[in-house]
Amino acid sequence: MTRWGAVLAVALSVVLAALDLTAVVVALPVMGEDLGAGPTVTQWVLHAYNLPMVALSIPAGRWLDRVGHRPAYLLSVIGFGVASLAIALAPTAGLVLAGRAVQGLFSALIGAVTMPVIGAAVLPRHRGRAMSLVLTLIPLSGVAGPALGGVLTDAFGWRSVFLINVPVVLVAALVGLRTIPRSDLGLPWPGKRLLLEAAVVGVGATALFVHVYLLPVAVVALVVWLRLPEARPVRDMLRRPRLSLALTSMPLIIVGIAALNFVVPYLIADRPAVVIGLAVLSMSAGMAVFSPLAGVLADRFGAVPVAAVGSVVAMIGTVLLLPVDAATPTADLVWRLAVLGVGHGLFAGPNAAAILAETPPDLVGTSGGLTSLLRTLGFSAGPALGAAIGVFTPTVVALLVVTALGITASAAQLRWSHRADDLPFERRAN
């Protein structure tokens, strides 16, 4: 039977990781003043969290293929909580940065363990609903993070932004302990090869974050990693057309909503802050309302066609934004953004359920790590694209091109969906 309590445990952990990605932003000026650190230092409070998330997602997933899901989940959330407490008590900026790096490490583990836990705790016929529920919380938490961080910082100081994690961690750990299925596997040491893989990926990720001029270093690190024996499972997974197409479409569709979350506030910057917040929230609201429906439809009619429909609706929402400018009435802007959110709500959960269905059972951890990495890159690339273009309408045009590529991948995946020689692993078992 499906253990919905385990889904709740995963959802709580995802909320923790997503909130801390954005809630700390509004606390940075106060934190810098309290610790005597300038903007050059405080910006690394964000980078120190993001770097391990990018660098360790795949190695964490590889490790999860060899460990027990319940102890790995408990390690991830408890480790995240301990790191949060350490940051809240840190007397210097250096210790804050060290704590954020540890927090990012456990956040990478949280992202990678989500898919293995759902794969073990949820029946295939319920996975669309489970994944839709969990993935809806990522953008919602991202939008809510700055507001929550601002309230906590104004009322209790910047340290409360991290202290608030502790009770949530305790609840998540208790729910996970009681609901995630037991296994005979423990938590073996990762081993030298896996640590080498993490180091190589870490060098590439660090190069990307430090400066664009270090892109060649990142490319070299990628080539070296692809030649490592530890990368073979990822290479093998990417040779499966249905799986690789689902993984390809995900960041391409995510880029759209991530970019608009960044550029819309600048487009209507002359309006009250509450209006700007409501406009951005309309995308997440559209996603939140339609994600549960998407999960039901995916479980009833198949994840791949529902995800394909979602990608098309996301394209329609993007097209509707072409005539928008700074003079567009708020209500007119909001409904167009909501259509885009509906598309993402229909796409995200079914796409993740399709990835899980296509993944070999012994590589669910690797798939979870790769999925988490691509999702993070999509959410990071969107704002970068918006900032690089700098103007709303050209940004929308660029997003049309990116979304069209995502639709192409989804359509190709749909064409593969009935091939007898490429059935999902869960259907092969039947």
C-alpha cells in the first residue's frame, strides 16, 4: 500500500531546502552589519549553499543506490537541522559560510533522496499524485521564502531565519522515522571513487559559480567526469531515449517560470510591493491549483501525455505574455502569468513520475540526484537569462525558443511511449 506519511516526510524536507534557498536573501544586509561583513562576503552565503547542491547531487544519488532510504533520509534532514543551528549560533562570517556549505551538502542529499523514498513508499498508480504534491512545494516555498525571511528578520533578527528550521526538522524526522519503509541496508562509507567523483564535479561547479571566464575549467571537469567509471550509470541512463527526453525537457520548461519570477518584479517596479508579490504569486498559485489534478490525470491516463500537455500550456502562457509591458493592468498580467503556472503545474509532477517509471530499480538514487541537479540548474538558468537580456519582451521571446525545445523533447518522448522495446521498468515487471 502507498505510505502517504512518507510523502509528507519528503514534502517537509523539500520545503526546508527550498525555503532556505531564498529566505536568507532579505536577511543578508542585517547579517552583514551584525557580523561586520560586506556584500562581497555576504553574497557567498548564497553561493556556499548552492555550490554543494550542484556539485554533490549526482554523487549523493550514486551513494543512495547503495544505502537504506530511511537512514539516508534521517541523515539528510537531521544534518540539515544541525547545520541550521550551527549557523544561528555562529559568531563570525566565516563560520556562517562553513555552516551554509554543510547545509548545502545535506540539501543535495534531500533532493536526491526524494525519488528513492517515493519509489519505495508509493505504488506506481499513485506516483503522479505524490510527485505533483512534492514538486508543487518547491516554487511555492521559493516564493514564500523572502516574505518569511523578512518577517522573521524584522521580528527576531537574522538568526531566527535558521532557527525556525529546527522544529520543522524534528517533525520531518519523526514522520520519516515512522513512515518510510525499513530496509536491510545501512549507511556505508561512500568510498574513495565516489569521493573522487564528488571532487571532480565540485571543481566544475565551483568554476561555474566563480566567474564565466572559468567556463573552460568547468568543461574540462565535465569531460573528466564523463570518463570516470562512476559516471557509467549516468551514461547508460541517458542512452534510454524515453528517460533522456524526460530529463531534457524538465530544465527547459522550468527555465520559463524561473526567468519570469526574476524579470516580472522589474517590469512593474513602480507598483506597490504587495501588487508585485501578488503578480509573482499568481504563477505559483496556478501551479498549486492544477498540480493535484495533474497527478490524478497522470495516474489515470499516463504521465507522459499529461506532461506533454503541460508543456504546451506553458508555451501558451508564454505567448500570452508577448503584448505585456509596463503599462499593462495588473489583472491582465496576473491571469496571463497564471496560465503559465497552470502549464508548469500540469508538467512538473507527471514529468517526475515518468522519470521514476523509466529508471532501473537499482539506479533510482542516481536518477534522483540527476533530476535534482537538472531542476536546480533550470531554476538558476532562468534568472541568469533574464538578467543577461535585461528587457522583458526579448526575454519572453527567448523563453519561447527554450520552451519550444522543451515541447519538442516532450513530443519525442510521447512518440516513444508505446514502443514495446522501450517499456517503462514498472510495466516490464507486470
